[in-house]
Amino acid sequence: MKNSQKGFVVPLLVAIIALLVIGGGVYLYENKKAEVPAVVDNTTQQSNQIQQANPQSNNTAPVPTAQNNQSSVKPSITILSPNGGENWKIGQTYTISFAKTGELGAITVRLNRYSDDGVRVGAETIGTTNTNTFSFKVPVGTSETRGNAGRYKIQVIVDKYSSGMGVADESGDYFSITEPNITQPSIKVLSPNDGETIKIGGLNTISWSSTGLDQSTITIKLNDESKSCPAGMVGCQNSYIIAYGLKNTGSYSWDTLARMSGSSTGPNSVVLIPGVKYKIEICKDYTNVCDSSNNYFTVTDPNASLITVLSPSAGSVLRVGQPYQITWSGHFEQGNEVFSINSFPTNSDTYGTIATVSLAQASCTGSGMGHWADPSTCSYTWTPTYPTPSLKIQVFNNYNGNQFGYSGVFSIVQ
């Protein structure tokens, strides 16, 4: 009995244990299955949410805001000028211009210099700007001290902007820097210039034009074109200074009664002689920048108080080597006059000065000190040295250009 019960119990226990094992496995499987999350389609879920919020809109993208646009523009800078081929002149001012996008800070502007083979050999910062332009005056000496005049570029640089690294641009091609167009200095006499007649007495205008001489001073000369002075001839003078150290105003009021000197400080003084051919010469001081009248002008004195030349008389024949008296008369009011005695060949444009004598040296007789008095008579002994077929004598008062006179035409024979 005991053995049969024992045999029954053992199989029963085995069956119970098997049921427990199978039941536990099923329980664990169901619990694990409950812990796995469900897979959700986010795109579908967001789309469903948008459609629920706006059921009339199907697949419409959201509108970007201005703030989104600003942040999406990439900063840039592009040079517009100079961009290649331009020619800048030293001393002139030029505008550097460029286009930019995005938010940029201060823009640095540089002048870059390049060698002939395109290697950058110099870079100079010339300024900064916060706008689209920069004004630059090309300094003196740029082309001489900074290399090849045809190898320059402008570069603009922003080291760092608000939301990124730096940006930059450079001229697309080279431009040149050269000296300004320098006008060569020049002077042109305008008046008297072509055959005018100037009256002795009062003021006469000398006028001229010039280029490149704005701050210069000038000298005005009177050249006696009737008198020839070979080089090296002592005492011969045919060019006289009217004025020197003048401002370059373009005109000068010339007192034709004023004495002129052969130099700015020299003692030799002359006055105009009627009938003589003259030219005006104007020069920049201490240079050879000069111009002269194109043609001769002459001087006259309509109100002259004449000197009367008494001898030689018209038609006289004088002989070489024999002394003769040149005599003249007039009213000499200064009492210290100096006379020029000149010979004028009728077949020549030149004249010669026989002598220059004072009133005392001329042995003048008579009072002659006023127009109310009897005229004084003066004389000078002259010995002709060469034959001349036809000439006349002029006596000229160096202290009064209104006083002069001529003899009649005579001849000199061997």
C-alpha cells in the first residue's frame, strides 16, 4: 500500500512542477511584451497636428521672418572702382567705391603694389570707412618711391564680422599712378607785339600771357633792335631793363619817360629815342623762359619840345679825318642835361652813337633855362672816320625824352 501510494505521488509532483515552469514562462513573456514602446511616425504626427490647427491648409510651408532672412545673408564685399585700367595722377583725389552685403563692421582700405611679374611687393593701409566709398588723395612721390607706376590695386578688408570670419576683395586688374600732366612754363608778349607806335610821355601798357608761372616774378626789358652790339664790344649796350622782380600779373604800366638801366643795379641809363626800332622782352626771373615782341614798334612824341640841329646842314659833304662842328639849339630847363649824338645812315636799320656829352661839355651858350628865354646853342667837335654816302645826325636829350632833333641828310667821303 505504501509502495503504491509512493509510486503515485512522484509522478504527480513532476506534473505540478512542469505546470509551474510553463506558467512562469508565459507570465514573463507577456510582461516583456508590455514594456516595448510603440513606434510613432513623427512626420505623420506633425502633419496631423498642423492640419488640426489649420484644416484649410494642405502642405503649406511656414513663412520665414525678417530676422531669419537677415541671418541667412552671407556677408560679402566687392570693389567697383578702381577695378583695372584707370590712371591716377599724383596730387589728385579719387573715390574708391565698393558694394557690400550683410552686416559688416569697419572696412580697411589698402593700396597694394605689384612687381612686373604679378608678385605683391608692398601694401599700405590708407584708411578705414563704414560706408560704400572712401576718398583718397594720391600723395606726392607715390610713383617714384613705390615702384612701377602701372602696378597698383586697391584691397578692402573686413577682419571679422558679427557672425563669421573676415571678408575681402581686391581690384580686378592693375591701375597706374603717374605724375600729373605738368605744363611747361611759358610767356607770350601780347603788347606791344606787332608794329605798334608808342607815344613818348604818359603811361603805356605792356601786357603778356603765361602758363606755369603763377607765383613767379618777371623782368621786362627793352631791346634796341636798331643798334648792333657785337659780342665782346666794350661799352656797347642795346638791351635795357624797364622793370624787374615784378609779380606775374599779366600787365605793367610803363612810364616811357622813365630812364632804363642795362642791369637791375647798373648806372647806365637811357631813355626812348624816337624813330628807333624796339622790341619788348619778358623773362621769368633767373631763367631762360622768355618771349619777345613778334615785330618792331616805334616811339613818337607828338608834343616834343624839339632840338634844332644846325649843322651839318642838308647836302653837306664831309671828309674822313677832318674835324667838324655838330651844333644844336633848344631850351634846356634842367641845367644838367646829357645829350646823345647819334648817326643815322639812311640806308641802314642801325645807328651809331658818336658821343654822349653833358650840357657843360657841349659848351652851351645862352640862358636857355625856360621857353621864355632865348634858346641855348651847343656844339661838339666830331671827326668822321669812314665814308658814308647818306646819313643824318640826331641829338637827343637823355633826361627828357621829349627833346630830340635831326639834321638834314649829308654825306661823308674819303
